Amino acid sequence: MDDSKASVAERIEMFQGDVDKLSAYLPWLIKNSGAKLWNTYTPENSGPGTLKVPVYDSTLLAFVKAVQKTRFYNKYYVYTYSKYRIRDYKDELRLIEKAELKDMEVLGDILARYIQKGMVKGAVWNEGVEYGVYEKVITKMKEIIEFYTRPGK
């Protein structure tokens, strides 16, 4: 029994700081869920072959950088997607809903997928907000941490 409590305490301690950092973005994510947070900029006097530059919401970019500085930023997220047969955001949302403390890495890998894919195709960052994946992941992480850290546990 003591080993499991120590293990739980270690896992909570390992993730709590990162979850607290990302939770700061939760009100913004809830407010912007389903919104398109990027536009394209086309320079004046441009012709038909001119490159359009994507312009992203500054809070979204700050969120991306915050995730990159956490332990949830895992470049091997693809193994989790393969293991759990995650194909689209609906599978992600189902997995998030069922997640427990033992699944914190899985939740982190879902975040990592959006952040890393967004480095190549920026529209993916917006998909995380649009589909509500960021919001659900961080809310679930926060719920898990709060469950184990509330008084009486």
C-alpha cells in the first residue's frame, strides 16, 4: 500500500508543475474553443504567385512555447498513437475522457502531436483549439492532479 501511495505521490510531483503552467491557458482555450485563430497575410501590391504568410494569435503561440518547455513535449508520441490506434480527434477525445493518473504520458503525447505537427503545418495548432483537444487535455490533467492533491487523500 505504501509503495502505491509513494508512486502516486511521485507521479503527481512529476507532473504538477507542468500542469499548473498549462492551466494558466485554460480560460483562454475555453473562450476560443472552436475559433479560427490564424489568418494569412498577403503583402500589398502582390501578384498571383505571392507567398501568403500565416499569422497566428499571440496567445496560441505562447501556449505552443509553454508546451514545448514541459515534460509533455515528447517527440515519440507516434508510438502512443499506434498503441492506442488513435486515428482522429474523436479517438483523442474518447481517450482523454477515460484517462487516469497512469495515462498522464498519453495525455502529454496528444498535446505533443499537435505541437510538433504544427511546427511543419501551422494549421494543426489551430485544430487543437478548434476541436477542443487542448482544452480537454489540460482540463483532464488538472482534474487528475486536483483529485490526488485535495485534502484527505
